[in-house]
Amino acid sequence: MRKKLFAVSKLLLPFIAIAISVLLYYSIEDNGKQKKTAHPYYLYLLAVIGIVILIEIIAGLFVKSIKKRILHKAPFLTGVIVFLMFLNYVTTKTTMLPTLYFPSLDRIVGLLVESRVFLLKNVRDSLGLLATGFIWGAVVGFLTGLALGYFKIVGYWLNPITKIIGPIPTTAWIPLALSTFPTTHGANVFLIAFAVWFPVTLMTSSGIQSISNVNFEVSRTLGASTLYQIIHVAIPAAMPSIFLGVFYGTVSSFATLMAVEMNGNASGIGWYINWQKSVMLYDGVYAGLIIIAVICSLTLTILFKVRDRVLTWQKGVIKW
């Protein structure tokens, strides 16, 4: 009985936090310096959070795994709601923080809602640029790492070059890329590809070189060709390292995307953040940061799901 009461109290915590947030929103007068919004978007956000939690609780009545998850997450979600409540109080009810640089949650959430079409267009442009550069970088990096790791003669000549140019920060190549490529788009694709290329190359090469020679000798004794050894021995054994390279490359590609979009692009989330900063509209800056954080987090989550599906024997070894 006590255990059930404890579980119920944990589930009630987020709703209590939401109720207190709404009470503070209406009971304490605003500082009068924040720009008014057409709707109380902060309260709408709290309502959405509450509805999602309620749906999870109802689903948990029928699915044990969902019940376990929502019980585990309830205190954290309560903490998030309390943090938002504190942030809203500091920005809208007091003058502790400069209004120009710290807009209210109503303004940030309202901008995400009211400018969603324009923001989605910029997200589409950013994802298109990111996908093009990422695919080029991952493919070339995989082939380069494969050549460096498997063929000793290639490693002898190219390994020193890779170790010299690879660690150079991608942003250092921006002036050279912009002056070399005929279009800004081509330069940006190259820079993102370069950011992905090095970690994928390094981890692929390292993964293949760490494979015991016994595996290759046995396959060679059984009559395996070079191509067969690459496809059926080298690549499968190096897959954990290859995925690590892809993860590192993904993070680097997002950082590079933001850098290149702030230097000459006419669209994209990075461009949008830079534009909003230049006109001193920091609600747009925070909205752009939220969008890029969500996209990056979702991308890494999908990659980890793919990794767990491909490397079933290592499922859960590296968690996200």
C-alpha cells in the first residue's frame, strides 16, 4: 500500500508543479518591461507537457514498460517544470536580468508558434545542407579509413598527411574554402564533409588495425580473396569503431553547420540565429538554439537506435 502511495505521489508531482506555475503566472504582477504576446504561450507549453504526461500515465496502466518509464521520469519532469517556473518568474516578474538579452518564455514559445512556417523553411535548408555534407564526408571518410587500415602501403603514404590536416579545426578552412569553391553552397558542403571525414577516417582505420591478424590469416587460408576479407572480416569487426566515428562526425557536422551558416548563407537556422542577434531580437536566438538542440538530439538518438539494431551483440554498451 505504501509503495502504491509513493508511486501515485511521484506521478502527481509534475501536475502540482504546473498548478503552482499557473498560480504564480497570474498572482504576481509582471515587471512591465517584457513585450506582450497575443496569447499566454508559456501556459500553453505547460498544458502540452501536462497532457503528454497524462497520456503516458494512462498508457502505463496497460503497458508495464511505459509505467516504469513515467515513474522514473516524473521527478525529472517536475524539475524541468520548476526550472521553467523559476525562469519565467525571473524574466517576467523581476528585473534581475536584462530584458533585452533574456526574453520571457511567452515570447520564445510564441515566436516558435507564430513563425513556424519561416522557421521550418530554415530547418529544411539546414538539413539539406547538413545531409549533403554529411553523406559526402561519411562515405569518403569510410573509404579513406578502410584504405588506411587495410592496405599498409596506403597507410604508409597517407597516414602522416591525415594526421597533419585532420586535427585542423574546420572553421580554419573557411577562408580557403570560400575562395576556392565557385559557390558558397559548395564551400559549405566541403566544410561539413571535412568535419565528418576526419573522425570517420580515424575510427574506421583504427578499428580495422585493431583486428587480430589471425582472422585474416584464417580467411586467407580458406581461400578468401582480398575483397571478401574486406567485406566479411574487416568491416564487420570494425563496425563499433566506425559507428563511434559517425557519432563524433555528427556532432562536428552540427558545429560546422552553425559556423558556415553564419558566414555568407542566406538561409538556415545558423543564419537565422545570427540575423536575430544582429537585430537584437534574442527571443529568436533562443528559439533557434532550441531547434538546433532538438534536431541534434533526435539525430543522435536515431543513430544509436540504428547502432543497437546493427550491433545487436553490443546493445546497451554505449548509451545515449
